[in-house]
Amino acid sequence: MSQTDFLYLMPLLILTFAVLISMLVIAAWRNHKIIYVITALSFIAAFGSLFELRTTTAYVIEPMFVIDGFGVFYIGMILLTSLLVSMLSYAYFEQREERKEEYYLLLVLATLGACVLVISTHFASLFLGLEILSISLYALIPYLRTRPRSDEAGIKYLILAAFSSAFMLFGMALVYYSTGTMVFSGLAQSIAGMQELPLLLLTGIGMMLIGVGFKLGIVPFHMWTPDVYEGAPAPVTAFIATVSKGGVLGLLIRFFMEVDGFRYPVLVTILTIVAIASMFAGNLLALMQKNVKRILAYSSISHLGYILVAFMAGNQMGVEAITFYLVAYFITSVGAFGVVAMLSDKNSDAELLEDYKGLLWRRPWTAAVFSAMLLSLAGIPLTAGFVGKFYIIAAGINDQLWLLVVMLVLNSVIGLYYYIKIIAVMFQQPETEREPIIRLRPSIYVASVGTLAVLALLLVYVGVYPTGLVQLIQNVLVSVPEIVAK
Amino acid sequence: MILVWLIVILMAGGLLAWLSKKINPELPRWVALAAVLLDLILIVYLWISTEATTGSAWLMRYEISWIPQWGVSFSLALDGLSLLMLLLTFFLGLLSVLISWKEIKAKVGFFHFNLLWVLAGIAGVFLTMDLFLFYFFWEVMLIPMYFLIGVWGHENRTYAAFKFFLFTQASGLLMLLAILGLYFIHGSETGNYTFNYFELLNTPLAPDAARLLMFGFLAAFLVKLPVVPFHSWLPDAHSQAPTAGSVILAGLLLKTGAYGLLRFVVPLFPTAAVEFAPWAMLLGVIGIIYGAIVAYSQTDLKRLVAYTSVSHMGFVILGVFAFNEWALQGVVMQMIAHGLSTGALFILAGFLYERLHTRDLARMGGFWSKAPKMGVVALVFVMATLGLPGLGNFIAEFLTLVGSWQAANWLTVFATIGIVLATVYSLRIMQKVFYEPGPRHESFRDLNFREMLIAVPMVLGLLWLGLYPQPIIDMARPSITEQLQAYNMEEPTIAEPKTVVEQPQSEATINTNQLAINQRAFSNLQIIQSPN
Amino acid sequence: MTPAHMEAALLLAGVLFMLGLISVLIRRNIIFMLISVEIMLNAAGLAFIVAGSKWVQPDGQVMFIFILTMAAAEVSVGLALILQIYHQLKTLDSDAANLMKG
Amino acid sequence: MENLLWLIPALPFLGALLLIVLGTRLSRMLVAILGASSVAVSALITILLGIEFLQTRPEFYHQEVWQWFNVAGFTPSIAFHVDALSIVFVFVITFVGALIHFYATAYMADDQDYSRFFACMNLFVGSMLMLVMADNLLLLYLGWEGVGLCSYLLIGFWYKEPENGYAARKAFLITRVGDTAMAIGSFMLFQAFGTLHIQTILTEAPEAWSVGSQMAVIVALLLLGGAVGKSGQLPLQTWLPDAMAGPTPVSALIHAATMVTAGVYLIARMYVIFELAPLAQTIVAIVGAVTLLLAGFSALTQYDLKRVLAYSTISQIGYMFLALGVGAWSAGIFHFMIHGFFKALLFLCAGAIIMALHHEQDMRKMGGLRHKMPVVYWTFLIGAASLAALPLITAGFYSKDQILWYALAGENGSIWLYLAGLIGAFITSIYTFRMVFITFFGESKTHLEHPPGKVITIPLIILAILSLVGGFIELPHNFGHVTLFSNLMAPVLPAIAANEGLAANEWMFQLVAAIVSLGGVFVAYLFYIKSPQLLASIERSDFAMALHRFWHSGWGFDALYDALIVRPYVFISKLNKRDFIDSFYTGLARMAEGFHVMFSETQNGVLRNYVAGIVVGAIMILTISLFL
């Protein structure tokens, strides 16, 4: 490995060092604030280091990684999201008496794994990234270990994740067996010739899809989502909803773009079915749901379905749309779970619809932000979500995917119902004036309030004036030949 | 630039109203009043200053790039039609602020925020000449409306709000699909990807593509209008909304549907529209009759009025698809006159509700002697509803029918029967509310000054429309002739229906030649780069 | 090894995988589920080794080592969790852990 | 003079406006003055105008006030076209109207809604004038609907009793049905001629359409539809008897003298169309004939004083239609004028009686009023005589005789029409004098409150004089041969040539007419004065009773329409109150909820199910990849 390689891996290295340092610090002297500061700094530093890497040409580190605009953008996205999550977590864990510090280690590690995923071009790096992510999540989900739900969520996630990654590994093995390479590009070359994929290879790819599908939580691998979302601490849920899914999605895009999976009707069929199924299952499951966290979980399923629509477009516009949508979705979900986290009290998260009754009249600003987030999820103008959905539909129509697009429209109507329902609940008059939530120390309070404010502003800004972001994404993608090629 | 101000004032006013609640609970009312009044003054000024309009239909244009990558621009334009619609918007907006003065007591600030933002959205819809922006505003006006119904509505508000929201959203999304379809077809043909209305105007379309796209647009507009059988959101929304909400719904939101038909469906898809015309007119007639029949048996006053607007909007679609100047002028008149008369009836219902706290006709009666002023005013509104000559609605309906008679005799006959049915339900209102003695209500006060201030302008407006509608007609003529250019009827003659149909037939043949190109275009769509 | 053996070895891996899969499905005791998952992972590892030896590359074995380490980490976290569960539920029956549903 | 036209309708409108705006604030005195004077002044103007007209004999007066609107060459104006025909109508409306207003100031004196009454009355006069002065069909339609509105308001004037309200509604609705036909007719005229300007249509129609052309027939019939609606002719006559619910001056002005004759005006105004459509014209005649008979028989059986008059109005208008139908245009109009006088007179007398008997309308409770209120008695008698067309002295004789004569001898007259008219005349004089005898003769049954004052009696006297001498401006050629009226009409309406064969012995038919009417009087005398028991004995037979009931109910038209139209409509409407279309959408919602329940079964929280889920997914994916 050369000098420059290290330069290009700087973000990852920073994160790694941050982990080591904070470990030592914890060993020396536990202090929530310090660890938190270290974490935040590390994220910021890593993000800063990205500005060095804004290359128009891809930089390949044989055989594991390629650092190109796409990767850089996704890493940046992930880092910022993690930063926001950590800021939310600070207030959230401050109220809770468990040992908070290790939480940040795991958070940083998970982020590291996600970052590795989006730049990996090799099964090994893919696998490493995925597992770093997963294993830190195994620990993050049941972090509030006195809560029975947390443990249950943890064990469920662990078994299922391990199970699915077994599938993934076996799939990789099969692919490797039938092609003799574990590098995406090599794989692409070896199958570029063949019009029909050999069965073994197909099976392999299929099994890998299962692994990916599980992480994305798309039908039929979605069943863990609601339980884990409900059981995990709100910030962790936000993390799962955003970073882990975003990372895997980035990987999926890269892989498919490399091997040009859209050539194969088999894969297209599978993905189409999965997409439609996810949209419907997600929305219908959320329809009458009483638990906000579960609603958000189900909605995330359907949103992944929407994203797959753009994914099926399989051209640059599709990727742009996905990327844009992800940004919007990250902002929105972090915001939404941020509100949940903010409203949660010591012994349980604010997850039942009742907890939100009349919120607008108790805490107008919080309610306003939450409504904004929900409207964005529903894809209503003035919010980022609208532009994102618009972009996806455009991509779909551009590629004549009428079936998928119509399904999307249908579903976003169904989806409206439960988003609006939450808002309606917030607008109801609370018949019993419940006692106001105890305010935390301002310093901490500011952390989450500030985060939410930033998110809300971003949401509206992107929703009203998306051109900047669109421009950025388009520039970034220029440096990815195999995407521009399409 | 003044066009932008029209919208900005409202939005800013809305925010201001919300914040000003902190200072003084009454302040939001004044802020809202000021904002709407300012806009009204602006638009009236525009009207007067552009009295002598000649040549192009377009009085003003304003355009700045918004999302260049997608060819989306923030482009507003004003022609006679939109000017009239804006006049109506701000006029009714002003009244809705006034009627809420006493009615709304809770969350005054937030209420006026929503009120002004609905108006802003509507104004945007009437002004924008960029389809993306159009959809944007189309949606923007829904959310505040949802809140108006859902927060300040009557007993069954949540249900009504949901229904309203889902119906309009679903149809709107279909329109979005159509917009995007048009966008990509146009882009692939001409190579420039734009949502600009004027560019998209003459997009050559394959007949079936045109048909599909048109249905996309129709979905949104017909639901909004509403046309039977897509009307079932309307009675609930209208009857549950607060008075101001009902006025805006009936007076303005429905008109956005009609406006959409005039502005987009007719000019964008000449061929397809002509093909669809008979069915559309049939739908219109069904709406007229059905609405009238259902209206008759309603016992909830606001619900009754709601169904009457279903019936009246039937005339709109009937006229739009007659494709001649009389009918279209009739439609424009209908939009304005109905906006006034039905809005007025809802205001009346509001007055009654303020006094009796019920909308149930069975609990009213004999108010003529108790409240003669109200009686006279109500009489005027009711007579307007049943299309009495000398009031606006008569001009509207007569012109519409004269126009549609040229296109389809029998349908027109049935539509005319609809007027008789209108008499039936209208007189029922008078009978139940003002004539036959109802339960005793002590202290039923007559209209006070504020209420007269609201009612009298509407009466005068209706009379003016009925006796000297020429200004309106002159204002609308250029844009109407422009809409009709696609059907090249430069000199509207006493057109036999067949001549109306024949002409686009020839156009259809042209399109068949273009069909081949379009096919290629579609195959091209697979590989085109995204616009930038 | 000759290609024929390759097939056989891959088949073995497949059988192992299926065994693990089925036992995850039928076992209710969480520990056994964990073990079965491990079996599946090792099956995958075996498959990698077979593939590596087919193409005469070290990569397969490298992957196998990765898998081992990952499995180890996983089991450690898993067992910790299982302890917690046992403390709360006083049982290791996975079906008992269904507070969250619907 | 010509440029004062606009004042004629404007003044009543102004009066109405003032009364509406500041009605409640004015003193009763002021209201009365305002209400009556506005009409009186326009009557004055009319008379001046009429005098000038008679002197200078212009074709017509025309004045455009402003252009209503202009859409693609459709340019109706608020413009007045006054020719001889209109003059007659304007005269009757304003003059009789003024008298009735004057009368009403006393009649309504103790009513709380004094100003509302006069507001409506003025509004009515204004709209009616609009109707007859309009130079285009659209403006005519405005007046047409306007009078409908006013009649609605005035029938329902005493709205406290629901049935008054319903009567008002019925009147408005049924007339509206006719109006709709008329509207469609105007659409067709517009399509054909590109304008609704009446004179243009009248001049262009003969070029455009050949005699008996289908278009002409259809248009004529549609216009006729409008006419029968307003004029209470078959089949839309049912509203008029109920319309008597309004105050008596209203009945006098609207439902006797003016509004109900609007149909006559319309047909006369559009006579060209009807001449182009002989079929339609014949139908007009038949409608008239049948109506006059039916109404006459119904009138025989009524006990309510005003209802008798109402039915007689229907039947008299039937005569006018008959006249128009056989082409005796000016005769029809002449009868309109005379009828206007004597029918207003009769109603006002009835009003006086009713007021005197504190709102008692049942004739059976009256009687012997002859001596108690002599003025009313004599004037009523004159009116009755004129209605019964007693020969020589009464105006009614000359007008009706003309009609009967042309019904036989006119171009498209026929013996049947003549007979119908004759029988009608017979019945007319029977029920008329039945009314007189029951009311004024016999022993008195109720004592009367306050005898009518000057304000009441003066109009009666004036009208009585008119209904006597009014006839002498048009005398048969074999009998004085005065043709002032037909000369007046000549430029507007075509004269009619009598059949030469019959012309010779016209005197015979006049004699027959005279005998018939006198015979009627005698029969009435026989039954109601001489030997009432005779009548009683007849009435006792079941057949007679059934017939009586049948006629009393106006030949059961109400029941028929009720069964055919009203009930079904209300039934359907009530049936669909909840709007069945809605259930479709709610059904969709139900479906979605069902799916939700179904799906959430799968999320049962058991780990192994989730594993199974993944496995199923795996199997699915693998099978797809195998079989595709």
C-alpha cells in the first residue's frame, strides 16, 4: 500500500483511531461528555478529510476499495447522519443511568462499517464492512439492557442477521466458485460474455440478494424491522433506519452497476416483485398501527420499495434519484426519530400514539417539526420528501416502468393515511392535561433541539430549492464511469 | 414582479399572523385582513390599469430559473382568466377573514396562517405557467385546507378532512404522472426538457399517448370539480369545514378544477379532448341531475348546498367540452357567479349556525319575520342559485346552455331540466328556513353591521354580474379565444356540432404521421441522459 | 483435487448449510438456534475453501478466517444477550420472547 | 316621449328598491304613497305615451338603455320595443296596476308586512313591464322569470301557513317547467338566427323556414310550452287555483289581469313563428278550447269565491288562446284587455266582500249582501255581466262574440271549436250568476264588519265603467262597425278574413251567443233563486256527487301529477339521501383495513416465524431464478 492509499483511506482511519482513543479514555476515566465530544470531533474530522478526496476520477486501491465521487458522497452522507444521531443520543442517554460511554464506540464502529461498505469493490471488504456494521448493531440494539424489549429485539436481530449473512456468505462462495474472482469488476468481466447466467452463479447472486435484502429490510426479509425498531433505543433506530440501510444500498448500487445486473430478466423480475411487495406490505401493515416506532418501521419498508423503483431504472437518473431520495430520507427519519427520542422519558420511549395527543398545543415547535418530517415522508411539497418522490417517479417514467410507478402512486396514497393520522392525533385536543415533560439541563437540551432545528431547515431548504443538491449529486456521479455509461 | 408579490404577501402575512398571536390574540385577524386587502387592492389596480387590453391574451409574465437541471422555472403569467380568478380569490378571501372574526376563537393565529396559505396556494395555481410549479401549488393548497377542516371543523371533522385529503392527493398524483409523461415525451421530441407551459403547448402526441396523459390531468380536475361519481369527498368536506373553509372550498378550490380544464386539458390535448367531449358532457349532465336530486333530500343545510355545487359544476364541464366561445364564457361566468352565490349560501349557513348551533333544517323555520334583512339577502342568494335572470348565475347558465346546444342538443335539454330541479331544492331552502314556522327560537337577532358588510357586497356582485357582465366577458375573451385556437374557431359561428368535431379529425391525421416519430421517441426514452 | 471432488465437496457444504437452516427452523432453544447459525456460517466457510482450491487461490481460505473471527465475535455478543434474556424470561425458549408483535 | 320609455319600468323598480332598502323605517303612510305613486306615475307616462302614439301612429317606439353583454356576436340589450301590442299590455298593466295598488293601500292597511307587500307589487309591475316591452327574448325571459318570482313571493306572502308556502312553490315550479321549454325554444331560435332580437327573428323567420317546417313547429310548440305554463292552460293549469292563497289584490293584479296573460302576449308577439307552424297553431286553439271547458266545469263546483274566479280566469284565457289559435289575433288581445278590466273588478269586489266578512271566502257562508254593500253589489254585477257576456251593454259580449265568430268563421276555425266556445259561454254565465246569486241574494248568514271605504270603492267604480264601455271601441261590422282596436293592432298583427259563406248571416250567430249567455243566467236563476230544491235533488244522485267531486278537484290533475312526478321524485331522492356512490369508496377503505389485519397476522413476534419468512423468501428467489 502506498502513501496515497492511506490518504484516501483517511476517513476510515480517523474513525478507527477515534475508537481506539475513546476506548483508552474510557479505561482511564468515564465521562459522557468527553467521549461524546471525541466522537463528534472524529465524525467531523472524517468528514473534513473527505474534502481532500473530491476527485473527479476514481482512485482504486487494489483490490478492495475504490474511492470515487459516489463513494465519497455516500461516506459524507453517512458521517453527517451519524454525527446527527450522536447528537441526539447525547441528550437521550444523558437521562438514562446505564454506562453510556461504550455506546459511542459502537456507534463509531458501525459508522466505519457502513463507510467500508460503500467503497468496497471486493467480497472480502464487503463482508468485513457488513459484519463490522452488524456486530456493532448486535450490541447497540439491546444497549438499554434492563428493558426486556431491547434484549428481545437484540436477540431477534442477531439470529436473523447472522442467518442472513450466512446466506450471503454462501452466495459469495458460490459466485466465487463459478467465476473464480471476488472482485466486482472481475466478476463483471467474467459474466460480460454470457447472456444466460449459469445456475450456480445465479443461485449465488440470489443468496447474496437475501443477505442484502435482509439488511435493507425489504419484503420478504422485512419481518425483523418493526420489532427491532420498537425495541432499540430511538437514536439507534434512527441509525438503523438511515446509516445501515444507506450503506448497504450504496453497495447494492455499486455492485449492480458493475455487473450490470439489469441485463438479466431474472434479477429484474425478482427486484420488481420485491419492490411492489415491499410497498404494499409496508403501507398496509402501517395502516392501523398504534405504535409510532412501528409505523416508522413499516413506512421504512415501503420507502425502500419506492427506492427500488428508481433502482430498477438502472441508469444515471435512477442513481441520482436514489441518492437524492436517500438524502431526503436520512434527514426525515433522523428528524422523526429525533423527535421520538426527545419526547421519550426515562423508562420508555414515546412510541404510542396516545403520547402524541395534543402535542401541538403542548409543544408546538416539536409538533411542527414532527409534522414536517411526516409530511416529507408522505411526499408533500415544501419538503425534501416531495422532491425525492418526484425524482423517483420521474426516473421511473423516464424508463417506462409504468407498472412500478403506478404502484408507487397507489401506495403513496395509502401511505398518506397513516402519516396524516399521526398529525391528526397531534392536533387533537388532549382531554386530560398531562404533566409537562421535565426539561433537561439546557446544555443537553440544546444538543437535540439544535439538531432538530437544523434538520427541519434542511428539509425545507432541500424541498424548496433542490437545485443545489441535484447539481452536487450530478457532479459527483460524473466520476463513476459505469454509472454514467448507462 | 407584482405577480410574485401577490403570493409572497399572503405567505408572509400567514407567518406574521401566526407569530403575532404572541403579542395579542386579536392581532392575527387584522394582519390577515391587511394582507388579503392589500392583495385585493393590487389585483384591482392591475385590472383597472389593464382595461384596454389588445392583442395577446397575456398581460404579464414573470420567470426565473428554479431547478435548471429539470427545466423547472418559477414562471408566473397573468391573463384575463387568471386575473378574474384572482379577483374572486381575494374577494372571497377577504370575506372569509371577516366571517371568521367571531366564529373562530381557538388558535386564531394558526387558523389565519392556514387561511392565508390556502389562498396563496390557490393564487399560485391560477398564476403559474410551469407544470411542476403548478403541481407544487396544487399540493400546497391542500395541507392548510386539511388543517382548516380537521382542526376547526364540525363534529365529524377528522373523517371529512381525511377524505378530502386522500381524494385530492390521489387524483393529484395521477396528474403528476401525466405531467411527467408529457415532460419526457416533449423532451425526447424536441431535446429540451422543460415544464414550461408555453413550450409544452404544442407537443405533438400520438393519439393514445395523448388520451392517457389527458386522463391523468382529467383525474385531478374532475375530482376537484367535482364530477359525479368522484364527488363523494365534497359533501363531507363542505359540511364539516368551518364557514370560511366551506366558502373557500366551494368558491375557490372547485374553481381550480375548472380552471385546470380550461387552461391545461383543452389546449394541451385538442384531439383527445374532442374525442372525449361527448362523454365529458354526459358526465356533466349526470352531475347536474344527480346533484340536484340528492340535494333535495338533504336535511343538513351545508350538505344541501354542497350538493348544489355538485350540480352547478356539472354546467362547467358541460360548457368546457362544448368548445365554443359562448359556452366557455358561460363557464367563466359560472365559476365566478357560483363562487359568489354558493359562497354566500355557506356564509348564510354560517350565520344560522352562529345563532342556532345547528345545521339541521328541521330545527329552523319562520325566520323571515324575525330577521327580514337576512331573509331578503337569503332570497337573493337562493334565487341566484336557481338561476334567476338578472343575477350572475343566469348569464352563466344561459350562455353555457346556448353554447352546449350547438354541440349536443339532447344533453342540453337534460341540463335545462336540471334548472327546474335546481328550483326544487332552492325553494326548499326558503321554505324550510324562512317560511314555515319552526321550533321557537328566542333572541334570534337579525344581521348586524359586520354581517351586512359581508352579505351586501355579494348581493351587489351578483346583481352586477347579472345586469352588466360585459367587463368580465371582455376580460376573459382573449384567453378564451386563445384556448380555442387549437380548435381554430377564430370566428365562432353558429357551429353545427359536426364542424366542431371534423376539424380536429384532420389534426388527428397529422398526428398519425407523427405517430412513427413518437414511437421512435419512446424507444429513445430508454437511453436518453437525464436532462441537465 | 479433481473437478468431480469439487462438486462433491460443494455438495457437502450445501448439505451442511441445509442442516443448519433446518435446525434453525425447528429449534426453539435460542442457544441451539445460535449453534445452527454457526453451522451455516461454517458451511459457507467450507464452500469458500472448496472454491479457493478450485481456482488454486488463497482467497478462499482468507475468507474462511474472516468468517471464523466474525462468528466468534457474533457468538460472544450472542451469548451475552442470551444471558440477559434468561435473566428476564427465566427461559431460553425463543417463542417466549414475543413481547413485540402486530 | 320615446326616450322616456325606460321610466315606465324603472319607476316601479325604483319604488321596489326603496321599499326593500328602507322599508321597515318608513311610516305606513309613506310606504303607501311610495308604493302606489310609483306605479301611478308610470301609468300616467303610459297614457301620455299612448296618446302621442295614437296621434302620430309610429310603427313602434324603441329605446336601448345599455347593451347587456356581447359574446361572439350574441348581443342582447336592455332595450325596449313598444308597438301597439305592447302599448295595450303596458296600459292594462300600469293602469289596472295603479288602481289595484291604490285599492291595496286600504286592503292591506292592517298587515304587519305592509312595506314588503308593496315592494313585491312594485317589483312585479316592473318585471311585467320588462316582459311586454322587451325587444329581445332574453330580456323578455328576464321579465318572465321576474314576474314568476314576484308571484311566488306574493302567493306565499302569508308564509306562516305552510300550505301558502307550498302553493307559492307549486306556482313557481310549474311555471318554471314551462319556462324551461321556452328557454330551449330560444336556444333553437338562436342557433337558427344567431340572435334573440324579436323583430329580427320575425322578419327572418319566413325566409329561413317554409310553412310547416319541422323546426318552426318544434320552436312554436316549445314557446307554447312556456305560454301554457304562465297562463295556466292545459296541462300546466293546476297551480292557478292554489295561487289564490295570496292576498286578493295580488290575485286581481297577477293572477287575473296581467301575469297570467303573459302567455297570450308571448304567442301574439311571436305570431310569425306560429303562422309558420299551422300544426302548432291548431294545438294552441285546441288547448284553449279544452281548457276553457274543463275550467268552466270546475268553476261550477267551487264554493270558495276566489277559486271560482280563478277557474273562470283559466277559462277566459282559454278563450284568448282559442282566438290566437284560429288566427284572430286582435280579437284575442281585445279580450285580454276587457278581461283585464272585468276580472280585476270582480276580484277587487271579492276582496271587498272578503275583507268585510273578515277573511271569509266560502260563498255558502255569504248571502244577502245586496243591501249591505250596494256599491260592491252593483259593480260586481257589472263585472259578472261582462264576464257572462250579456249582450249589447257589456264589453265582454263584444270581445267574446268576436272570438266565437272567428272560431267558426276564421281561416282555420272549425265547428268544433265554435261549439266548445259556445258551451263554454253557457257554463260561464251559469257559474258567474251562481256566484252572484249565492253571494248577494238569499238571507244573510254573517254580519259584516266595516263596510268598504272610498279607497276601496273608487277603483271598483272606475273598473266597472271600463268593463261596460270598454267594448265600444270595437263593434262588429254589421252592428255599428267600430274597428278602433283592430286598426290599432293592424300594423302589428295580421287582420283575419272571415269566411265569406258564413259572413252573410253573422247576425244569427251573434243571436245564438246572446241567447246562450242569457240562458245561462236563467239556469242559474232557476237553480239558485227559483227552486233550489231542484238542484239539491240532482246533487243527491251518486253520479252527480262523483262528478261534483271530480270537477271540484279540477279534473284530478293534481292527483295525477302527484302520482306521476312528485311522489316518484321525492321517493328517489329520499332513497338516495345517503348517496350510494359514497359506499364504494368507503368499501375501498374497508378492504385496505382487511388487508392490514391479514398482514399483521404474520408479524406475530415469534423469532422462528421470521426465520421461516426469510427461508420462504429464499425459496421464492431461488425458484424464480431456476424457472426464469
